[in-house]
Amino acid sequence: MSAVILYARVSTTRQAERELSIAAQFRLMQRYAEERGLIVAARYQDVSSGRQLRGRPGLMAAIGHVKRDKSISGLVVHKIDRLSRNVFNHLILKGQLKEYGVKLFSVVESFEATPMGEFLENIMAAQAEFYSANLSAEVRKGLEERLLRGKWFGRPCLGYLMQNDRVVLDPARATRVREAFELWATGKLTASQLADTIYSSGLVGVHGKKVPVNQWCRLLKNPFYIGVMMSRGRSYPGSHPPLVSKELFDRCQEVFRQKAGGSVRGGRKHLVFVLAGKVRCPRCAATLTGERHIKKSGRIHDYYRCHQQGCSFCTRAADLDNEICANLLAMDLPATMVPVLRRAERQARRTRSKEQGERIRLLRQQRRELDEKLKDLARQYARGLVDDSQYDQERGAVLQQIRATEWFLVNRPENLLDDERGATMLEVVESMNAKLASDDPVTRRSVIEAVVAKVELSTGSPQITLAPGYDQSLRSEAGQFNVSPTTRAYIARSDHFDVHRS
């Protein structure tokens, strides 16, 4: 009598409870084996998706068993889709079983050992893949339609509740979450201090425990709190009530950027200054670093210092910050110029969007070609046309190309970042005077990041180079308006203007 191995799989525990459970699959497979006089040598099972082989220890153990035990003549599954819902993976598994002299048996489907039988088996495997892919597409379509209607899916963020399919404010937590945003916007607390402060005020997570520090960092960056829902890299306007204002949310993001530039090393905090990363050394052209020195008397002195070997240049931070901000204030734009800049930015965004669409189309075409190449390689391997080492080498190379293509498709391209920079630049320009006049270094820093590319120090006076987007818009549109003399002096120069010291 021939010995066989039984393999059962469900995608999730919930599916096992709702549909054909693993126990039911084993019962039907046991009956199938007994009716044909087959001896069951072992049973293996998985609770995992059938679209991939990774994360299925039961299946890997079954393959290892048939490889070691030459008495095993067959692998029994309830249906073909229990083995795999991916044609490529199905061919790989079928090729491995064929190499070990093991036949695949299905309780529901019956395939003869003929070319027609193999053809029908491949059709069933393709049908299983189609079912899984189509189901995923329909689910994504339904979720996107829900998002377009302004409705969230799943559990809402801390501070909200789901009631009657609507997201509403949680009366027990909303106030504390808003307080967390306000505390973080001051820039005076670390994430750990914020978590401790909010926990001491009585706020706990959905499980009744303290909200972890890393979760607070994610929550404070989530635009869900200003009424914007994010899914798969896209934003959707939500119908739920915003918990905080956009101004407060933007302020919190600026604090994150400031703290990202000022990490803690060796117990000392590296401070971030208004012109951090923008000032160039007049002697070696290196970027100056902001430093704080506290004297024994308690007096605080802030500097921008060059750390290049052999160069010890430094300058007082407060004087240079005030000087640069004062000269940017002198570039105040007429109120009528801002809508023109906004129209120019929208036109540039449309051009970038068209270029991005073509780039994505080419990447998707390349991705399809790589998929076909991978499937063709699997067919050759299943037929024994390539050996194990050649298959592993070629498959690794193709998978590396696929990962690179997927990375470019998933990560935000540079021109989309340009859109974000352009929108930020216009937002800053509209209120540039008020922000530059502020005593808050975080607020002043937001202007510097948006409109200044670099500040070069020289023997005479510092030279400011504006950011490309701001520079181009200023040059193309300023001729239509009565701009300030400082602005006109900048336009008359090639790429920078001088800041005259008093």
C-alpha cells in the first residue's frame, strides 16, 4: 500500500470557524485515502494566505518530509487552492513534488496523469489565483469607494469612536489627545515625557494600558486628526470631525522635523537652530553646525561653528539669525502677487503630474514583464530544463529587479515631493512676515526651510540663495508687480542677494 501525506490550510482563524475548518478537511482527506487504500503517514496544516509560500511552516515541513522519506508517494489536499492560490507557486510546488516522485491528489478535483489532466489542473490553479486576486481587487474597490464617501474603515484613531458606521469624538479621550497635540507643539517635551504626562492625566489606550511612546509619535503625525484619511499613500477628505486645527497639526510636524535634526547622543541633545543646515563656512564652504555653550555663570551662548579639520570659524547664531530674517522680511510680497504664484505652481504641478503618469506606466509595464519572466523560469524548472543552482541564481536576479521596481512604485517620486514643497512654500509666503517676526525659532525655521537654499558667508556680507521653487516663481512673476527694492535687487542678480551688515 502507498503512503501519503495530508495537508490542510485556512487563510485565517475566522475562516476556519466560518467555512471548512482544518479538522473537516482532514476528515474528508482521511476518507479519500481510505477509499483508495492509501496509508496516511503524516498530517500538516497552516493558518496562512495561499498567495505566497513564505510564512507557511506546515507546507515547508511537508515538502521536507517527502524529500527525506522515499516511501511517500502522494500529497493529498482537499482542493487545489488549499495548496496555493498562485499559479507560479503552484508550478514550483508541483515541480518539487515531481522531482521527489510524489503525486498530488485533490479530494474535490480529479486529474488524470495525462497531458489533458495536467492542463485541467493548471486551469484550476489559475482559477484559484483569479479568485484570490479578484476578491482582493473588489475589497480594495469597496474600501476606496467608502473612503471617497468620507467614511473610515476599521478601528479609528485614539480619541475617536465608531458609532452606527460613523466616526465620532470619544468624550472620554478626545480632550486628552488634543492636549497631547498642544503639549507637543510647544517643543519643550520629549516623546517619553509627553507619554508620561498624558498617562498621569488619566488617558489610557483601548486596552486600558499606557499609550507607548512610539504610538504617540505615529498618532501625532496622523492627519486623521485634522479630517484627512490616508490609505495606500493617498489622502481622502473625511466626514469625521477634526480633533485639532491644521495650524496646530502643522506646528507639531515642524517640531518633529526639528527634533529629527537634533537627536540625542551620549546624553546630550544636539540643538537645532533657525539656519541649521543652511549656513556655509566662508573659509572651506562646509556646512556650519549649531552649538550651545553654557558658561559657569549660567550664561548661554549659541554659535554656528565649522568642524572641518584645520578650520575653526564660528559666528554668533542670534546675530546671524536676526540679520537673515530681517532681510527676508524686506522681501515682503504684495498681497496680489500670491494668487499669481499659486496659479504658476498649479500649472507646474499639472506638468509634473503628467510626467509622473508616464513614468508609472513604464514601471508597471516593466513589472508585468518581470512577472512573465518569473513564470517562464518556473515552467522551465518544473520541466527539468534548468537545475537548482541555475534556477536559484536566475530567480534571485529577477526578484531583485522586481523589488527595485516595486520600491519605485510604492515610494513617493521626487516630483510628488516637489508638489508638497511647492504647496508648503506658498503657504509660508502668504504669512511670511508674521512668521519671521515671531520669537519662536520653530516658526522662523519653517520659513527658512521653505524659501532659503543656503546662506554663504563672505568677508563683506552674507549671500542668500533662495530655494529653486521660490526663486523661479519670484523671477517669472515679479515683473508684473511693484515689489520691494530688496526683491528687485535679488532678481537683478544671478542666484543670490547680499545681506548688508549694519
